[in-house]
Amino acid sequence: MEQALMVIRAETLSVQAVLTSVLFELKLLDPTLADAIARGFDNAANQIEVRAIQAAEAVSPETLVKALSITEDLRTASLGRPDRPRHIV
């Protein structure tokens, strides 16, 4: 079980690194792409909130806060705009 959790954590970290790097490079290519990426992060944060509301007690407040925090961290890593967070956690 512990080995499986380690693999999941490693895979998650890897996917996050690739995703933020690719989005950062795309952002540099065109301001329109940067805006689309920012909207994508807004949409992701909104989806997390909606799913948490729909799931009610099935999703703990801690899980919601952590998910939104990770989304904001990925936004900052991808867009480099820590001064413009959309969802404060």
C-alpha cells in the first residue's frame, strides 16, 4: 500500500511539472494563449467548487481547500502571475 501511494505521488508530481512547463511555454508564444490558459484555470477552480457543493458531505472542506490551493499553485507556476489569483484559499 505504501509503495502504491509513493508511485501515485511521484506520478502526480511528474504530471504537474510537465503540465506547468508546457503551459508556461505556450503562454510565452501568444497573449491569446496566455488568456486561454488563465480561463482554463478559472474553469478548473470553478469545477472543483461546484463538485464540492454537489457532493456536499462526500467531499471534506480540507479536500476542497487543498484542491483549490493546488490549482492556484499550478496557475502561478504556469502563468507566473501570483498577483492575480482568482480563488483565494
